[in-house]
Amino acid sequence: MTDHIHARQGAAAAAARPAGRERRFGVLGPFHVGEGGFLDAPSLDGVTGWARLRLTLGAPGARRWYPGALISQLFIVGFILVPLLTQLPPPGSWIWGLAVLVYGALFTISFPAAMALPDRWRWAPPAALLLLSLPFILVLGPDLSGLWTYVAVSAAMCFGGDRRAVFSVFGLATAALVINLIDAALQPSSTPPWTMPLVILSIGTLMAAFTRNLQTLAQLRRTQKELATVAVEEERNRLARDMHDILGHSLSAIAVKADLAATLAERDPVAASAEIHEVQTLARATLSDMRAVVSGYRQVRVASELASLRSLLPAAGITAHLPTTTDEVPERNRELFGWALREAATNVIRHAAAGNCWVTLAPGRITIEDDGVGPSPRTADDPVGTGLTGLAERAADAGGALTIGRSRHGGFLLEVTA
């Protein structure tokens, strides 16, 4: 009758689909809840005793395991329990029947219960199944060694398909082969003695490999979630960096134009009115840029930034020494060099107190220099400006580097290579 049991156990075991995520805890030892069981258990941090067991028994992964485990019990009932109840006289039939039900119940909860235990105690549920199966084999005969298929499946799940699971499966198959060979020598049978050992070995190794694959899938899902979190953080950093660069530049330009308009208001009202109109234009452009940044479509180009500097630097009282063309700059560097110009111009206008600004372009380099106060002394603990940090990140993303220091004219030097 056990032949029928184990012909069906592969499908019953494959019906179990536990999956989940790893959780590590320091309570009562190194827990790896979910690593071998994929229970999707709620946080067990600091939870011990029966409360911990209740959480694992009711976890989503455990509820996915129960249907497959219970289906396998139907075959135990049909091919072991019913024959015992019909072929043995009471009260022995009732005692063995109760033992079968206890065995099935223990197999059903063995995997979730193991996940509530420290890693060093994961062997306990499969060991309990093994001990409970011994009376069947010793009293009713080696034909019931097929019960060890359930032990093998439990060990594969509880150990997460690692070496312990493989050793357990091979050990059970070897033990079953030994007792069946002894039984065949004492009592010849038409069933080959290696039938049950092969069933145990094949189903056990299959479940060990299946569990290992589930574990890998769970790790990939965790990595996917972590990458999604990193992507969100990167997008936040990009938005903050772009907003800083755009607002810093545009508001500096607006402030310069507004100051110039205030100065010209009494002396040259017409020129002051023109400057006010430029302030309006800059404010509208800044609003448009902010919307573009939020939408992810903001494009900064070196040519447009140079055109902006031709009017912005003279308005701030700074003589501009700018290249007349950007044709030699390759397309891949034009956006990066545009951001470098934007950041450098903001610093020159706001902080440098310079009278002149020089911009030098090359295919793989842009240099911005002034003759102002130059870089202030800075210790290793002083923070670098947010704009310079963002520019350094952009340069690094493009495979280049940012260099800052004192220029040949005594002022500030900003150089970006790509």
C-alpha cells in the first residue's frame, strides 16, 4: 500500500509553494526566519515563545504551505489510515490510526514551526517526524519506510535546501535501503528493496532543489525592492540638485537685474524699465525650468548658458571673456559643461567680487576663472557647497572629474573634465 502513497507524494510536495523574505534576529540566537522557509512572516523582532510560534504558523507563507501539505495527508489517510482501521482489530487499530493523524498533523506544521526556531534547532521538527515514524516501521514492517518521504520533504524545507537538507535526504534514503535489504533477505517480496529508497531520494532532492530556487527567488525580490528604493532616493537627489542649480542661478540673475533697475530708476527710467522687463522674463523662465525639472525634461546646454552669461555678467559689472563658439565640444559633454557654466556663474556673481571672468572650452574640458577673492581657506571638516557637490556628482556620472582651486588671475578656478 505504501507504493501508492509515494507515487503521489511528489505532486503533493510540489503543491506546497512557500515563498517570502529573509529576516534576521538576535533574540535567542541567530535567527534566519524565512531564509529556508519563505514565510513572509511579520516582524518577529523581540518576539519569543508561543507568540513567535503563532506568528509563523499564521504567516502568509505558512498558509500557502498548508494546502500542499494537507493534500499529501489525503494519501496517508487513504493508503495507511483506512487499511489500518479495517485490517487491525481494535483497540490497536484506533491507536495506530491516532498515531497516523498525529504524524500527518506534525508534518503539516513542521515547516512553519521550524521557522520560529533558532537556526541551530531547525532539525527538531524533521527529527520528531522521524522518531514518530519508527514505531510504524518496527512494528508494522519496513514497507512503511515510505513515511520517511515526508521526513525528507520536511528536512528540505526546514533547512532551506542547504547541505544539511541534502545530507538528511541521502541519510534517510540510505537507512531505508538498509532496512529494506534486511527485510528482503528475511522475507522475500515482489517489491524491489530499492523502490522506497529511490522514492525518498528523488522527492527529497527535488524538494531541496526547489526550496533552494525559491530562496534565490526571494533574494531577487528583496534585491528588486532595494533597487527600487535606491532609484527613488536617486530621483530625489536629482530633483534637489537640479532645483538648487536652477534656482540659485536664476534667482541670482533676477537679483542682479533688479539691483541694476533700482540703480537706473532715477537716472535712466527707460533703461530701468528694460531691466524690469528682463526680470519678468527671467522669473517666467525660472518657473518654466522648475516645471521641466519636476517633469524630468530639463536640458541645460553649454551654448545657451554662454548666451545667458553674455548679458548676465556685464549686468553684474563683470567683464566677460567668453568663447565665440561651442562647435568643438562633443554632444556628450554639452549638458555637463552647461551645468558647470551655470554653477560657476552663480558663484562668480554672488561670491567672487570679481571684475573679470574667463571661460575656456576644449572638447573634454571646460575652465571658468575669475580675478576675485579666490577660494577661502577650508579645513577638511568644512562642508563643500551643495552646488559644487551636485556638479561633482554629475562629472563623476559622466566619467569625468571636478577641480576647484585658485586661478591664474588670483581668483577662483573651476574646471570640469569629461
